[in-house]
Amino acid sequence: MSVIYSALVPHSPLLLKPIGKDNTKILQATLDSYKTIIKKIKNKNIETILIIGAHGEKYDDYFALNNNLNYKVDMTDFGDLATKLKIEPDLALAQKIQDSTHTKDLIKTYQKEKLDYGSAIPLYIIGSELKNIKALNIKNSNSDEQANLEFGKKLKHILKKIDTNIAIIVSGDMSHCLNKKSPQGYNPKGVKFDNQVKEILSQNNEIEKKLLNIDNNIIKKAEECSFKPLLIALGIMSDYNYKTKLLSYQDDFGIGYLSVDFDNLEPIIK
């Protein structure tokens, strides 16, 4: 079946009760969005989650692929000793990506058992509710937006030939400078970025083109970590029709937490 579902989710450590404590309640709308996504992953019998994020190993001209023999979620760096999970990596899929003529010259592999928090948090929230789910962790490159979109389009050719049911999960937060609470301070361009992305995704047409037309200065000033991973996912879905739904958006802590559902994926017959 290959790719049959996709979603964009935030990765705030505050979503985890041992870290967020009372603040976790404030993010209930985001947690409810996760519940919606988990339900769909269960109903669609997803076997592998391809999680695309921006934290951890990064390269200027290559896309990082973690082909370690084991993955684990470990949040002790945040003082959380309770949140732990082991996840089996989909090494067969990793090998196909490494070997493919479409992507082999664009990939750099690395081996790290402990996942970066940007990948670990979504995989913990989703994976702890599922049995026998596999995952594969890929990072965007530091190259420009178009290059990340094109990498997704190259991945598409590989994933189309996979027999397992795959969900693409984009892990990323929106602007980190939305108001006085923001870790990067306030910048009106952060608000503008978040509003533009939400508007484009809600329109559900020519998404790639419109996102690429956002002013680069706005993207840079927004201090976000979701844009390039999202473009990779959109590249993967570029030969599919799908329906986009904004599930929630929260900025209570000065960072944009956007949850988006990409559903009803149907291959475009050419």
C-alpha cells in the first residue's frame, strides 16, 4: 500500500506529563490532535512511521538517515526518568533508500540509539499506543527549501514500491518568537509566518507552490523548525490527492504548535 497517511505534529517536551506537569493541561488541544492521529494510524493498520524532523544530525548538502539497529526514547536530559520506549527501526526500508539510484547520493547514514527529542516525543506519544510499530528517522538538510522538496519527490519513487503501510509524520514546531513568552523574543514576522502557513494549508490547493513563495526573510526571522521537514513530506505526497485539515494550533508558551492531518491519500493516475 505504501504511503497512506501523513500528519504534522509539534514536539514540545511540555506534552509529556513528567516534564510539563501542570503545563501539560494547557496543551490539551494539541494532545487531542495526537489522539485523532493515533486513531487514524490504528484504523489504517500502519506498519511503519517515517518520522521527518529537524533536530539532531544535520548536514548542509545531505539528508541524515538513522540506520541504527535499535531506537530508544530516553528523556533523562529533561530530568524525566519515566518516559522510555524502545522502537524497532525499519532497516529494510532504510536499506532501500540507501541503495536507490534516486537517493543514494543524497543520504548520509548515522547510528544513534537514543533519538533526539524532536523525533522521540512524537514517537513516544504515538508509539506507546501501538503494538509492533516500526519507525525510520530522517532529517532535512540545511540546503534550501526547493532542495528539501525535491528530496521528498525522490523518496516518493521508493516508497511507492513498498508493500507495507507507511505513515509520514512531520515533527516540527512553528515560530519561536510569537509573543513576550517566546524563547527567541517577539518578532512580528513570526506571527506572519505562522498565519501564512496555516492559511496555505487550509486552502488545500497548490500547497507546495504557495509555501515556496513565502518570503525567505520571514521564514528566517520566524525561528521555526518545521518548514523543511514539511516540504519533504509534501514532496513525498506530490503524486497523491489528499485532504488537509488543521486539527489545532496553540501559542500559549510563545511557540506555535500546529497539528495538521493529511488524509484520504489517493495516487494520481497519470
